[in-house]
Amino acid sequence: MCWMCNDKSELIGSPQRRQFLKTAGVFGAALATGGVSALSSATAQEPPIPKNDIGGDEALKRLVEGNKRYTNGDITPADFSSTRAALAGGQNPFAAILGCSDSRVAPELAFDTGRGDLFVVRVAGNVVTQEGIASLEYCVEVLGTELIMVLGHDKCGAVKAAISSVQSGNQFPGHIQNLVELLKPPVQKGLAEKGNVLVNAIKANVEWGVQGLQQASPILDKRFKAGTLKIVGGIYDLDSGAVKLVG
């Protein structure tokens, strides 16, 4: 069972989380009854970037190809003038990224994409939070994006901190410990496996994130089961810039 769905989880079991799910239900109902019809209608009639109107498989292929260009140093020249006017009136990103806040990992660069191509949610440790789920639900349900990638990276400081906390029992100051608590389950999985603990925990954290997005969000789960949403994981290599798919 996914740790995100444990009844003891602060994210799932808390009053705040229950209120969030209630709000998400209202949000979904509003979408179904035309509560955001103006935005949805405009997006459906004329996508700001027509080439971004693609399915999950094609979107993943595009990310992979973009990352190859990035690692080869064959970056596409940026031309903001061609999309400036269209993007001023809306957006239709072809993929959403839940990534780490680490300044060395920039999804827009790593996948050689332009303005309006990616809907990026960033938080230290690329953990799944209420706010992150809400942002991705909006991207999928309103903007029509059919691919979400949970993007971790090697040498992740947040995961290192969680490993240290689990092994030593030390508590971090401020809200940092709250983040560490979200990372503990995949860290414990990494500790139980053979090999490098940090490498194992980073991979496990991405896998937990992929499962958590589906299982913690009825909106995303419905899309996933209907085949209109693909959720994948990836790990960015700081040395090479390459993204390796996980799972």
C-alpha cells in the first residue's frame, strides 16, 4: 500500500487533508457543471500552442527527445516572439513536472522546452503535498495535460537530510522536519534494500510520488484509470544532465 494512503499519514488523515478533498470535489463539480467554462471553452476552441495538444505517450516521447538534445548540447534557440501573443491569453502545457526545488535542476532546460510547454510544481525533495496535488489537478482537469512526471535527482539534499534523521533520530528546526517526515517512508525502504542507501531512497521517493499522486487524488486517479493521464517517474543526473525513467 502506498504510504500516501496510510490512515496515520498527516497528509491523508488530517482535517486539512479531508477539507482539501472536499474542496477538490467541489472543484471537480464546478468543472463538470461549467464553473470554469470560459477558460475551458477558450482552451478547447483554440489551444495557444497547437503542437502541445498531445496525449501522454507522445508527451513522454517529446520529453525524452528534448533531454537528449539537452545532454548533447543541441539546444533549440528560444524565440519568444512567436508565442508571446498566444500565451498572453492562455496556456496548454503538454506535460506537468513535480520536481525538486534544487537550483541545479531546471526542467524547462533539462527537457529543452519553451515558455508554455511545461507546468512545473517544485518543492524540496519533490514530495507530494496538498498544494502540489491541487496544482496538478488544475493542470490536468482544466488545462488538459495528459502527462505528469515526478522528477527526482541524484545527490538530493532533502533525501540526505531524511536519511540522517532516520538514522540518528535528530529533529530539524522549523518546518524542515515536516518535509523530512514526508520523506521517511521511502528512506526506510531505501535502508531496507541492498546497495547505496541514498541512491535507493531517491529512487524509492520518486516511485512513492508516482503512486501517491494517483492514490491521493480522486481527480487524477479517475483520469489515470480512464487512460487519459500518464504518471511516470524520472531521475536527473547532475553530472550528465540525463534523465533516467523510473518504473
